[in-house]
Amino acid sequence: MIPQWLRTLPLANGSRAKIRNIMHALYNHAMRYEWMEKNLISLVRQSAKRERVPDILTVPEIAALLTQLREPSKTAVFVAFSTGLRVSELLGLKWEDVRFDVMEIQPSRAIVDQVVGPLKTDASGKPVPMNTALADVLLDWRGKCPYNQDADFIFGSPEKDGRQPYWPDSLMRKGVRPAAVSAGIAKHIGWHSFRRTLATLLQANGETVKTTQDMLRHATSRLTLDLYAQGTMPEKRMAQSRVTQAVGTAVVPVGTVVKSQVVVGA
């Protein structure tokens, strides 16, 4: 019954696997106190494998999307892409968390379903760098937004008189996805897309794994590489070229035309 119940949940495989593991731990706890004789979840299997590879955006797609966005979605997307903040951290930001004097953003809280809570992990509390372009965007938004005092949410909702930030689903559904359609982007975009895109572009630009890990504030580099950073096609093609060019003309003679491109020997 439990496997069938898990399959009915409208969640990703990874979320179902987490629920299964929590239930397994609860049954173990019950056995420890002799409330149950065996763990009924031990034989339950739930794959955490993704059903599809998440989409990432290219730099031209990010630029095209930004040109189509209106505020506050435009600034929210730029901050999300530039920092890799989770949407719960992004919408939990207050102006007092933006330290223009030292060019850092200090995540201090997370908001899920409009409930203020702690950050996801200890590593999530590390300061995020803020370059001049990001600082300019935030300063411009502070000059235009209705809630610009230190204690105000950066993305305070007018419907709640700034006491709460916008709902992430509302910003995505009403602002980001229609703008993506207008920009000719057919990929599926969610708030996590910007975090994954940042990780992938950092790796494609040759940044170290440690730098990418610190930017995303992951506890381990394994999570950074296994779940977030993807190799882009130009990056993979360039890596392939470096290998094949090292082989020289052993297989492909000098001057051979391949799809209108001349393969030059080493």
C-alpha cells in the first residue's frame, strides 16, 4: 500500500524518496521504544532519479528574458541569477541584509508559504558577493520600490502593505514565464533554473569547483557537481576538440573537410 500511496503524490521522485526515508526513520524510532516489532518501510523502494534533466539557460537567453521582464520580476530574476540564492532566501531578503559598504549580501532568513523560518543549512548563511552591476540594480530598485527602509522586504508585496514578500509562484506565473514566451524561450523555467544556470556557467567559465560550491553555499562539492552544474554543449565540444586535436592526423588526414570545416593537423 505504501509504494502505491507514494506514487499518488504529485511530487518529484527525489521528494518521494525523502518522505520514504523519513518514514523509515520514524519506524526505527518506534521499534527502539518497542511500539512496533518491525520496520514496515524497509522493503519499500522509491527511486530518487530525476524524470527529466532540468533546463538551464544560456547567457543570450538570460539577457533576452531580462529585456521582457517588468518589475519586480526583473530585479528578482537578476538577483537570483547573479547570486544563486534559493527563492526562499531571495524573497526573505530585507534591505538591511544588503551591505553596500562591503559589497555583500547576508542571507538571514527563508520564507516558505509566507512563513519566516531559518535557512536551509548552516552553509546557507555564508555571505554572498555583490559586484557593482548587482549593486547598481539593487540601488535602482530601492529608489523605485515602495518599501525601501532597512527593515523592509526587498520584494515586499503591496497587497500585504510590504509586511510580506510576493508569492514566488505568483511572480513566476504572472511575470517570468510570460516574459520567457515573449523572449522566444521554450525551456521550462522555475526559480531553481537560475541557481542551476549560475552553477553551470561558472563551471563553463573555468571557475574552480570550490568557487562554485561557495557561490551556491553548498556544504559539499559533490552536491554542486552532481545535481547543479551541467556541461554546456560548446564546453563539451571544446573539450572534445582538445582531445581529438591532440591525436593529430592519425585518423583524420590534414585538409579533410568535415561538415564544411577543415580539420587542421597538430
